[in-house]
Amino acid sequence: MFLKRAKRLLLTVFIGFLLYGLYYCWVAFPIATGYGAKVLCSSVFVSGRSESDIKSEDLDFMPLTFASYKVNFQDSSVTCSMFGFAVKKAIYRKRFGATLVNGISEEDIRMQQFPLPMLPRVQTDSVLWPMGDKLIDRFPSGIDSLQVLSAVDKIFNKREEAFTNLTRALIVVYENQIVAERYAPGFSSQTRLTGWSMTKSIMGALAGILVKQHKLDIAQPAPVPEWKNVNDQRHSITVSQLLQHTSGLNFDEVYDKPSHANKMLFREGNTAAFAASQSLKRTPGENFRYSSGNSNILSRIYRQVIGEHGYHAFPYEELFYKVGMYNTILEPDASGTFVGSSFCFATARDWARFGLLYLNNGQCNNQQIFPVDWVRQSTTPSSAAKQGEYGFQWWLNAGEGNNINNRLFPELPADMYFADGYEGQNIYIIPSKKLMVVRLGLTRNRLWGENGLIKSLIKALRD
């Protein structure tokens, strides 16, 4: 009798594990293959990297080590599957990058017509930085060049055995001048690299431009179709609360398991609609909860207030081309809305140009790109961010109100703020030191060595 019961129990446990395993694969595999198809498609057709390098570095983790890929150079697409199942396809379109085929047929996606402005004809090699790529052959007197180069050497010589930590591009800017720039083998100043969540900071800049143009009032309830009913608790969520990630929406932002964020990015054709459909979990404005969903809702709001004809050209005409970012691509989802949380590719110099715009309070080439007060607003902590860690789509190092030492980087200046992307994509801006660092790479840990690098750079300052 005891043996029979034991066998039944073991059988029940086995069946339970089997069913859970099948369910997990059913949920997780389409996310994994969507990720694989999208990353490989963007990296091959936007970045110009080799398929073998991408597989051995960016996609070398479970369960994607078991995935199968097909890169089709005839129709510019990548297909990914897992043991023949969970097939996902991403297609490349010139100037729009890669888009996953989700919710809308591939044929319909390819038929989409989104007007973009002509790429400016600028001989950047003969135009001075930052509008061009010609650098001044003189080092600023206020910083020790040998100490700077030594600090950069340490980052590129760093060898981490416990986790992948590859720096692919690094730029140091001091007093608006590039004082250090280095690339790993296989990468160059012409290589477009992913920013992942640094794209959120671009969404913050676009909000500022729309405010300057009187097309957006961030204090008003967000014009989201799903929330238009005044009896809907989400109706009161403001644009500023979306910018500060205090919307209160129930949105799970984790990447190592199936979550709202992963499903939105890799299984949904309309990322903003998916995010906006989530229920309210907390009172708007009272809790800081980082969410890619908020940023994609913002991107669709911009589409609504700008209008269908001008939306896709807007970031290029009003931001990128005005600051010399001629090698930047925002990628849309299948519905045509830019994936404002995550999908932007740019050269390291373009990312530096973007950071420089903020360092210079929104001014570039004798133009005020967004309101004079926008950077101050963007870098003022939300009252809901108890550690003073977040503003308008930028991370902050401000610290807790009553304890300034309780901040994300206690050893670095409190006025530092930064764009932070998955796997170690960063722009660090320190206004008090007239200093900025751009780092792009592949780091499978929270930190890549930024604390030590920035401390060394600050020590190199002579003033």
C-alpha cells in the first residue's frame, strides 16, 4: 500500500513538473525566439556585424544557445525558432531598422509608407565636432591626457571571468571636446550600436521639444484612448507621471523570465496598446516603478499629437539632424509606432552628441532645441523616487532627500545623471565637471566598471 501511494505521488509530481515545463516553454520560447530574431536582424542589417560574432556573443545564453536562425539577405530578414517551434521573424527596412512580425502580416508591414526627411548631405569629415566629425588637434588644458588614457586602458583591458563584460565603444567628452575615443576590434566610429533603454532618454527629449512647440502639456491627463472614460481610474494619469515612471500601472519589468516587458517587446505588434491595457496597481504619482510600458505609451502619444504624416520624420527633423546625429535609427513596432523604450541604434559619436545636448542645456548650433528649463525639470527627482534616482526618462544620482549619501553612486557627484540601457549601454553626464562618458558594450552584470572610470577621470581634472 505504501509503495503504491509513493508511486502515485512520484507520478503526480512528475506530471506536474512536465506540465509546468510545457507551459513555461509555451510562454517563454516565443519571447526567446522573438528576442533572437530581432537582435540578430538589427545587428546584421543595422550594425553591419557578422552573424557568427552576434551568435557567439550577444545570443550566447540559455535558451538561445539551442535556437536555430536563418538570415535571408534577399528579403533582409531573420527567422528564429526553437526545435522547430515558436517561429519568429524580424524584417529589415532601410532607415527603419528591424521590426518583428507580430499581430500584423509581414506583407502589411512591408507595405507601410512612413515619410522620412532626406538625410542631410554633409561632409562630416570636414565639419568640426559636434556637428561633424573633425576633431580639434589640441587637448584641453584642464585635464591630464595621460591619466585619461590610462583610465580608458583599464576599461578595455578589463577581464571578467565570472560574467561577460565587453566594452565595444567608449567616448570621453570634456568641455565639449572628445578627449578619448576607443573601439574594440570589429567596431568603429561608423558602427551603429543598440542603446536599449537609453532610447527612453530620447523619448524624454522629444517630450521637451513638443512642450516647446506647445503641442504637449505634461501636467494634463495623458491622451490615451484606452483611458478616455472619466470613470476609468487610469484617466487621471498625467504625461509627467509617464515620464517619471509613476503611472501606477501594473507592469512587470524583468528580463530573465516571461514578463510584461518581454511580452510587450517580443510578442506584441502594438507595444503601446499592450502597455496601456494594463490595470492600475498603485495610485498615480505615489510610487516610482521603472516601466518600459510607460515609454511606449509616450511614443504613441507623440504620434497622436504630431499627426500621422509628421510623426516618423519628427525625431529626425526636430532632434537628430539638428544636433548632427546623422547615423541614428529609431525602430518601430509592427503598428508603426517607435519602440520608445528600447529600440534605437546609433554610433557612439551620435550617442555622445545626444548627451552633449543635455550637458549644454538643450542648446546646439545656436539653437535652443527644447525649453531652457527642460534639463532642470528632467534632472529633478520625482517625489516618488525615494532615493532621488529618477527624473524625466533619465536616471539621477541626487540621493535621498534627507541623506544625500544614499544615492546610486555614492562616490560620484550628486549632480550626475545618466541614460542606462540593458547590458551596459550608458551616457553619464556630470555638469559640475563639464564631463560626459559614453559606453556601449555587452555586460551581463549590473556594472561594467563605470564607478572606477569616472572617479579616475575626475581625478584627471586640474581645476
